Amino acid sequence: MNIYILGAAGWIPGANETSCIMVENKGQLFILDAGTGLSNIRKYAHILDKYDTVHLLLSHYHLDHMIGLSYIDPFIRDKRFRVYGPGLMAYPETTDYYLSAFLRQEFFSRSIDRFSHDVKVLDFPEETFFIGDTKISVTRQKHSAPSYRITLDDRLIYATDLSFSADAWEGVSADVLFHECWEYKEPEQDSYRHTSLRQLKEQLPLSSFGWIYLIHHNPDWGEDDFSKIKMLLAGTNISLAEDEMEISI
Ligand SMILES: [Zn+2]
Ligand SMILES: [Zn+2]
């Protein structure tokens, strides 16, 4: 499994673009979320060229996870494009309904069904399903709008935009966990929308994961904050994700 960080930030792009991770696994190409990080896909033509289908999985529909849809169409014109989102699993309407509304003609000149010759926009069919030989698991999280943890082959977990709950991690393990981190300063306010570094360090079963990368960084963070966070992470199996980082597991 080859993993490429295209967007490691949350909400507003700055030092990094917003939420987007690309994954090659068992002959399929996956993209997790479509934040501004999807603009970085232009640097990965050598990867895209190997695949005739792109599978995009959306954790939820907040704009920092969706805006990149308006950047991707030039790169997938000759490919099959499959998009999956929570839809009726958690919302009153389907993913197709939301994306069609988001990309309607007043906002973007090309509707999603014309991004390529073969586009399908689907809801997650079950909490566990297969794309090719890759097992996909989706688990609902607590956030200001329903968001989903996405697990590929029980090896990679992508968990962003969630209010942290230690119970959600009981018995869960993976080679690599990408987890949001929104706060690190003390005293921290536990948020119903997001997760703090203290919660991760004190309540996540760190040894259940080979490596943990912090994603969805707070846009207020600057160089000084990143240095302080790196010091707080010393001696742990947690590190800060950054755009264009490549990880093989
Ligand atoms: Zn977000
Ligand atoms: Zn969100």
C-alpha cells in the first residue's frame, strides 16, 4: 500500500492544503476526501497514468473536504470516476444529490456526471464493502455533521472531523492511522467537533497502531506551533503529516 498526503490541513489551506490522501492498494487507486489538497494531484501524473478508474471516498460533505472536486476533472477525463459518500446512511439525501447541488451550473461549469465518460456517485452501500480486492469499512463519528472513519483493508485508518471518544478505538488496530488534531495548547477545551493532541496522547491506545499521523491541522498554527508540537510528539509513534509526504506499508 502506497500512501501520498495531498492535503494535511483542516478548514483553511496555509502551510498545507486541506484534507486529501491518495492511496494505491492491490491494483486500485483511492482518494480519501477532496479538499484543496486535490490540487496537488497534478504532481502525481505518473501514478494516475497507471489506473483507468479513480475511487474517491468522502468522509462527509464539509467544504474543506469537497472543494477539490472542482479541480479534479481535467485529470480524470479518460478514466472511470467513482465517488462514494455517507448519503442515506446518515443524511436525508443521497451523495449524488449533494454533489450535484454543490457542482450545479451557477457554481461550476461542468456537472459531475460530465467529469468523464463514466461517472458514478454512490452512497456507502454497507458499513463494510469491497472495491476490487480492497475491503472498505466506514464507521460513523461524532461531528457537527455526520462524518465517517474510513478503513482500507484493516491496515489504513483515516479519521478526521470527529469529536474524540476513547470507546471508538477499543479493539481497533492498524498499520497506519491518520487522525485529525485541532488543538494542542493547554488548557484545552474539549470540543464536540474536533480532537486535541492531549486526547490522542492520553486516551488513544497508541500501541495498537504502527504509526499515527496528525492531519486536519488547525489553520491558526504557524512554524512556532509546528515546532512545539514536534517536541510534544518526541518519543511517541505520532508525527505530523505534511503535504507530499509518501508512506509505504
Ligand atoms: Zn474539516
Ligand atoms: Zn467537518
